[in-house]
Amino acid sequence: MSAVPEDLLRELAPQVLGTVARRYGDFDAAEDAVQEALLAAATQWPSSGLPDNPRGWLLQVASRRMADQARGEQARRRREDIAAQQEITGTEVRHADDTLTVLFLSCHPKLTTASAIALTLRAVGGLTTAEIAAAFRVPEATMAQRISRAKQRIARSGATFRMPPDDEWRDRLASVLHVLYLIFNEGYTSTAGPDLQRIELATESIRLARMVRALLPDDPEVAGLLALMLLTDARRHARTGPHGELIPLEDQDRARWDTALIREGVALLESAMAREAVGYYQLHAAIAAVHDDAATSDETDWPQILRLYGLLENLTPNPMIALNRAIAAAMVHGPAEGLRQLDELDNDLSGHHRLAAARAHLLERAGDVDGAIVQYRRAADRTTSLPEQRYLTERAARLRAA
């Protein structure tokens, strides 16, 4: 199937799901019906051609599936009458908020993070269960169970297909942004496996963030998240070598960075930060922008990055933010200060490979070769990412050979 219909299916998936779920009042069954419609389109459209009204086509197929399910229930006659009366036409009015409603429901607070990610990719992203399972390197049956449990939990919670009330709006939007952020992070730096990046996940998270931005154009944190994704993803092509090996930020060929994405991300960030108090994603995006603005690693404005991490830590205390602030402090005040701050994180990040890797880097800068080798090897033993493991092991070997 060509790329254009795939993109179209993913755009239409939450719109169709929203309409079907709203009509029949059953999110679980509607989601299954829409998935069947999407699979039917992926199978039939390459040979039959794109229909004049793709959305109407998908709605009709999904609605027939819902009617078929209704025939086996006690309310068969009543629900078939409803289905017949509500036959989808090509001129049906699109409900602009359906996509956002589906997204809020997929990120329901009753769900675990893993379940919310899986359901979001399927219900909003239009990915099949097999595609999601492949992206997270788990068996398809495992992913199917995860998605099924997520939908059952939503049903048991009594949630209806509507936008959250005003008193839940901000918290639920924060959950949506957090899920999209986690999908992007997993795509940009895979936590396990042979590849450093899972480009399909990073690309999908950016697409979904653009969708939320289109629906909520005045929300500064939505713009901040999209800006962060663009400013970070702009470095994608320079992060790996010809054999997939990791290239750290300071060694990247910055001519390979995507300047168009950087310009778009900076413009989004400037617009967002001009509106109101700066938020979590805007600050992260600002740090990414400072890195992207440096023509060389040596020209990086580390004092500015250190100030931004200080603001982030005041806003949302977090051990990983503290770790990054320690690295920035080392770049400004010297490795000894960075190592001192890392020592304060031993309890919070005990056993985490990033703490050992950061300590190894700063020990190397301080001239403690033996200490750096120990920490590089420790970090390599703790990471489940093969590219990171190879990089850390090779770094230790080069120090030993020097």
C-alpha cells in the first residue's frame, strides 16, 4: 500500500472511532470495529482504488460490524433500527473534537502508562496490534492482551465518550502529553534491543503532537512539547554511524541536522513562551534549542543550559533532571563540581546506567582514567540498549589502550 493512503488511514482512524463510539456508546466494540474497517481498507483500496469519500467508507464498514455484533444481543431489533436510521452518508458533519476525545479516553487515568501508550497508538495512531507489538518487541498476543485489558478497564471505570469535565481537563491533558512524550522518547532512544532509534515511533509521536496542536492551538505546553520533539528529532540523522553505532552529541556532524525542523521548533517555542508562565515541556524545548543553536560543541552556551535545568528542577524535581543539571554544572564549573552533584544522586538512581555513564564521562574529563573505565563498564553492564552497550564498552577499551 502506498504511503499516502497509510497516512490517510491514520488521520481518519480517531475521527471514525469517535463517530462510531459516540453513536453506539461502546468504546471497546467501536474500537474493534474501526480496526476491522482499517484492515479492510488496507486490503481493498490498493486494488479497488481510493473511494471518493474514504471517511464515509470506513464509517459504513465499521457501522456494519457494529450492527452484526448487535444481532446476537437481546436488543437486536432496537439496535438494528438505530443502525438503519443512522446510516452514514457522505455529507455527515465531522465533529472536530472527536480526535481529542479519543485521545483523552486512551490516556484515561485508570490505565497504566504501558496500556495508555498501546491504546493511544492503536486508537489514535491507527497502528495495528502487530505493528505496536513489533515496535515494542513483544509478542503480538501479549500486546493484544494489554490493549484488551486497557479497554476493559476504561469500561469498568464507567467512562463515557465525552471530553473530561472542566475540573479534570488540565490533569487529563497533562496525561496525554506525558504519553506522547514517552512514545517519542522510546522512538528517539530505544530502551532495549539492537537499534538506537525506533524511527516509526518517533515519527508517529510527532504526528500525534501535531494533531493535538491543531486542535489546541493556544495551549503553550502543547506547543512546547511539539517544539521539543522537533528540536530533538532534528539531530536524528547525525546520531548514528553507517553501522548503527551511537554518535554522542559532541561528536555529531551538525551539518546533518535538519535546519527546517530546527526553525519550526524555535518558532513554536518562541510563540509558546510569549504567552504565559513557562512550563515543563517549554523548558525542555529551550534546552534543546540552545544545543541546536551551537555551530560546534565548544560553542554550546552551557551557562544558559545550567540555568534552564535549575528552572526545571524548581518546577518539577526529578532525579534525571538533577543528573542532567550535574552534567551542565560540570561543563560550567568543572568536572569536580559535576561529580559532587552526581554523588548526591546515588540513592535515587542507584543501578541506573545513565548515572554510571555520566560519572564515567566526568571522571574521564577529570583525568581519572582507571575510575572512568570502571564506570564505563558498569554502565555497559546495566543498559539493555545494544548500541549504548557497544559505545560504552568501546569507550572503556580505548581508555585502557591509551
